[in-house]
Amino acid sequence: MEQQIQKKRIFSGIQPTGNLTLGNYIGALRNFNLLQDEYDCLYSIVDMHAMTVRQNPAELRKACLRTMSIFLASGLDPQKNIIYFQSQVPQHAELAWILNCFTYMGELQRMTQFKDKAAKHADNINAGLFTYPVLMAADILLYQTDLVPIGEDQRQHLELCRDVGQRFNAVYGDVFTIPEGYFPKVGARVMSLQEPTRKMSKSDPEDTYIAILDKPEIIRKKLRRAVTDCENRVVYDPEKQPGVANLMSILSALSGMSMDAITAEYDGKGYGIFKDAVADAVIAALEPIQKRYDEISADKAYLQEVLQSGAERASNIAHRTMLKVRKKIGYAPFKL
Ligand code: ATP
Ligand code: LTN
């Protein structure tokens, strides 16, 4: 009899805030697509994480559906992957509370994303922003995840997740699988077009990022205006030429060209021609997604179906983990 080999499990999440960017695409979404055949994958639209910043309810609802439509338009197959809204599986919050009690204040104080976001939202430094990485750890551990595809900015959070999982396991036995990160080889940190020493971020001003849904003329315009330097060299040197290095990384990630090949092709031709080549590669990658997006986002019944099935399938797995956790920590058993 043919033996069914258990596929390894993948979990990743994207916040439904603002417009998904080229950074989200290269750092995360594109890898989700590459992994879907080989792994058992869950991709969550993490609306609970989005609550750390004030949200307009109607806007949040729309942003969740928009993000979901982009997931599907990028090629994710809802049969093969579990695609769902985090808030529709309440076990995320239940496990996050328990893990809060296994996380030290000092660990959370070291998180660079907390420091950045606290500086950005100085008028709303809430406890959720502080314990955000614990909710992320719960997301991952809830599904006994083996691998987490993320951009470089999430490495520190993943390390914390591993530490907390191991700490819990050390007390209660092997309850959680301890996950590994999966980072893109190029493009793990796509930088802002206007300040190339900072990460491209969807909550920054429009001209600093390329949105996955930006039309070709806008993409070309934003790239033409991207900050470079006066060196007039297309050579990969992130220290001296961060703007050019960022554009080279984008081109390399999307075309597969090595940095040397890019230098051989574009050095000495002027930044205008180089920037147009980057724009061509970005447009070629995003245009098919945009076409499918228009069809998918119009089909509300289909989106509802995918959501419903995603939440049910995710809940089944989450429920199994929580039964184990509840028993191990000593909560009294009960039947719903
Ligand atoms: P925000 O700026 O609103 O905090 P974000 O753009 O960082 O959001 P998230 O939803 O927090 O987006 O991230 C989703 C995924 O995209 C994560 O895996 C993250 O590592 C990845 N990612 C985000 N920005 C970049 C970037 N500039 N380069 C590479 N990967 C990125
Ligand atoms: N914290 C991540 C989003 C996120 C996530 C996750 C990523 C929430 N839960 C679980 C991977 C796995 C961010 O801010 N980019």
C-alpha cells in the first residue's frame, strides 16, 4: 500500500493594513506561491494584529477582503492552502494569553518593531503593540508549524516564538513544534524608494513604496523618482549606494539575474535606462496579478466560500492543539 507522507507545515501572516507592497510580494507572497505544492500551508490575514493601530471598522473589513483577493490573485490555490482571517479562529487569542505568561517583559522590550512602531504612534503605545510578538508566536505554534516564510524584519519575532515555544515545552513536554524561518535569498528586505536605508513599508507615504495594485504608469513614475546618488555606477554596494543596491535587489529578485550580470548589462548606461529596466521587471511581475485581482475581488460569493472553508479547516487544527495545551497546563476539561 502506498504510504501517505505527512507534508511539513507552513504558516505565515500578513496584516490587512494599507496597500500590500512590492516588499510584501518579494519578501512573503511570492514565496507562499513557491511553497504551496510541497507543503501543507496556512496563510492568515492577521486582522487581530491590525488592531494594535486604530482602524476604521468599515475600512478594516474592506482591507481584509482586498488582502485576501491579492493572495488569490497572486496564484495561491484555496484548495491546496488554508487561507483565512485570524479573527475567525478565536484560539489565536486563547493561546496568546497563555504564552503571555511565558514571555518576559525584557524580551518584548528588545523588539525593534515595537520600538519603531512606538516612535511612529507615540500617541497610542498600547499594551497590544507591546505583546504583538506573543500573538504572532501563538499564530505559529497553534498549527504545529515547521517553516515560516517571512521577510528579514520578522526574524527577531520568529526567534522569540522559538524561545517561548521551547520554554513551554521544557515545562510540559513536547507540546509545540519549534519552527524555522524561511527567508528569500534576494529581496528579504526591500527598501523605501525615498529613504533606501529604511524598509519599504505599507504604512509609509505613497511615494516610498510600490503597491502590488499600482498601475504600470505609476510604477514607472515612482521608480524614475526613486532616490539614487551622483556616483552614476550600477554596482552592488549597499553601504555607499543604498538606493542603487535596492533597485538591483528588486531586479535580481524578479528577473533571476545576478548582481554581476546586472552590472555588466547596465553600468555606464545612466540611471534612466537602469530604472526603466527595473520598472519593466516590476510591471511584468505585477500586471498578471492585477488582472486576476479585478475578477476575483468582484466575486463576493466566491470570496465568502473561500473564507468560510478556510476558517473551518484552520479551526480544526487549532482545536486539536488547544485540547493538548489545556490538558497539559491543568485547565479543567469540559464539553462545548
Ligand atoms: P506595516 O508597514 O504596516 O507594518 P508591513 O509592510 O511590514 O506592514 P506586514 O503585513 O507586517 O507588512 O508583513 C507581511 C510580510 O511581508 C512579512 O513576512 C514581512 O516580513 C514581509 N515584508 C514586509 N515588508 C517587507 C520588505 N520591505 N521587504 C521584504 N519583506 C517585507
Ligand atoms: N508580525 C508580522 C505578521 C504576522 C506573521 C504571523 C508573520 C503575524 N503573525 C505569523 C508570520 C507568521 C508582521 O508584522 N509582518
